[in-house]
Amino acid sequence: MNIKYPDSGFNNLDNMKSGTLFVCATPVGNLDDCSFRLIKTLTDVDYIIAEDTRTIRKLLARFKISKPAGRIISYQDYSSPSKVAFILEKLKQGENLALVSESGIPSIQDPGYKIVSACIDEGVSVTFIPGPNAALSALVLSGLPTDSFLFVGFLPKTETRRKEKIEEVTYLPYTLIFYESPLRLEKLLGELLVVFGDRKACVAREITKLYEETIRGRLSEILAEVKSRKIKGEMVLVVEGYKIEKIKGYTENDIKKEFAKLISRNIPKKAALKIIISRYDIDRQTLYNISTKI
């Protein structure tokens, strides 16, 4: 396959100072999403740092890019500090390196941020080759508000920390983006339904791939769909943010119950008062007086 690259002048490594870390976004599925800049960069750099060397080799083979085995460096979250030191040494020696993740943008829910941070601390040049991102792709496909959103990523695996994280984002007015595996998706949907209520949501799976699918609806509807069949592949869950609608028809007892409920979820008193203020048409002094009676 012969590819002609446009001579833009922006990605010619000969015209750039050496010793640069190129943070490269790679396709989340369809390899045809590779940009000319990405292919040119991967061809020209001295080393490639990859979370999964098998994945990057498939991409290199697709575009007939040849790299000796020693020029592809494996780097995972558990890699030793000496690996980062080796990478920094190569950069300081004037070598150009490309950082790639298994898919999408490096440093987003992957250990690449440690390398970027180390380069910044050491004054090494860092630049970015933009490209696909699963979280933003799913956000756009969801049809939910995109003006303000929060990337939550993978939730903690331990029950206590997982519950705390869900509680932490419950009352945020932003569209929420979660990563989850097919095996735990049903559990996550159930947890969110109980804590969030039946909000609008979307599951986008296998984005850009052959079996791409987008499931939209309420959390309860998506949960029923997931229970009815086996969902496979890489997926992103997007959930509607908390809607601030101040309640006017309430009693003092309603406020007490709401306050007690928030406190029972290990939410600090000060934060609980702010949440109630955001939900109820009540002034601070009245709320404070009620809270002292609990």
C-alpha cells in the first residue's frame, strides 16, 4: 500500500528539535482512523513506547511501518521506575519517542501519564498527535448534554471505594462518562439505578468496529436490555447528570429525612447542607436550624 503524505510542514521530525516525546492517539477500533500525522510520526521516531506491543505491531503492519524489536518499549502500570529512567535517558540523548496506549489517547485511564509527567519535570519536550477517544465518541453518540461533562472512567473494584465514588458524583450536574467491562456492566447499571434514580443513559460499545452498537434509554431500560442478552466488547456508559430542580412543597420532616439520608452515606455535614440548598427552596438559616434538631 503506497501512501502519499501531504507536505504540511507540521510533522516533519527533521524540522523539529530532537528529544521530543510524541503522545500519539491511536484508533479505538477501525485502523483506517489513523491520521497522516500519526503514520508519519510512528515511521520517523526512534522508539515507540506501547502499553500493548501486540496491538501496536498490528497497526504498524497495517501501514507497513518497520520497527526492530528493540525499538518498541513495553510500558505498563506495574513497570519499574527504571523503565521511565531509561525512556528519559533516550530523550535526553536526542532521540524522539512516541507514546501510544492500547487504543485511544495515552494517559486517559492508562499509565502513560507517569511518563508525560516525568518528561515535564525533567524539562523534556512533549507534544501531542490528536486522534480518536472512546469517551468523547460515546458522549457525542449518547445525545446527552455535552456542554459540561465529567469523565469518571473505571470505578474502584473494592465495594467500599466503589460506593464512595458513586456517592461522590451523584449530585453533580454534569453528564457522567464511565468505562466498564462487559462482565460488570449489569452490576454498574443496577448500582447507578439505585443511587441516581432512573436517569437517561447510553451504552456505546465497539465504537468504530464492525458490531458497533448504541443502546439509549433510561437506566432501567438499558439494564433490562443487558439482562436479556450477552453484551460483548469494549464499552462506554454515559449517564445524565443530576438535574437541579428546587423543591418547594416540603415539610420540616422532609428536610430532616433528606439530611439524615445524606449523612448516612458518609457525606460531610457541610456538603450535605449544600446539597439540600441546591435541591430545596430553603434559606440557609432555616436549614441550619432544622439540621441542629437532628
